[in-house]
Amino acid sequence: MDILELTSIKLNQSFNTKEEAIRAAGEILVENEYVKAGYIEEMLKREENVTTYMGNFIAIPHGTENSKDLINQSGISIVQIPGGVDFGTPEEEKLVTVVFGIAGVGNEHLDILSQIAVYCSEVENVVKLADASSEQEIKELLEGIE
């Protein structure tokens, strides 16, 4: 994955709420200069409107349609949460162990989203990501995604 830098991966994180997890994924995108700081609020707005939980213990938070001018370049952040964080509702828990924060120039986010979704449609792949012990290991697991 060319748009995935080792500095965009955080291992062994722990959060009490999905908002904290989304904010952490967004901060990585900001730190790596993929997006401007306002993008994080757009990620949180999207989550309010429609969940970014994708099943198989993953979530892919990203900005709203209004956030396109906040994106400097396409990029991905990955936050590993071994203990999981709930992306569900009070009625239904949806545990997430890997959060992919994404930003895509133009419609690139659609390609990134679909590639991550296809890779993570096999729960064994998600388990490997959740169990990975280094940033390099996660990068290598995702090498097939461009």
C-alpha cells in the first residue's frame, strides 16, 4: 500500500468511545499532513449520520462530502485496538479492533474503501491485523492494497 506510511500506524491503543477512536485516526491523518485539522470534525459528523462500522471488527471513518477541500493528499491511518471499542448503539454492540481512517483526493476514497472492505471481508485478515506486533507487519499484511 503506497499511501500507507509506518508513521500512520498506531499499535495497542485503547479508547472508551468510538469518538475517541475516530479522533485518534483523524489526528494521525493530520500529523502526516494528509488532511487539515478540520477534517476530524467531518469524520465525527459522518459517524453521527451513518456508522462507519463495516462488520468483521473494523470501522473505516472518513470525512463528509463537505470535507473535500480539507484533504491535501490521499492517505490512510490505522489504529489497532486489541481490547476493542464499541461502534454500535445502546441496543447493539459492534466491537471494533482495527480502525482505518481514510482521506481520498477526488473519488480516490471510494477505491481505498472498497479495497479495505474486500481485504477485511475475510475475518482471518482482520485477526492478523489485530494481532500484529509491529507497524511493519501491518504494512506488509496490506501490501496487496494499492
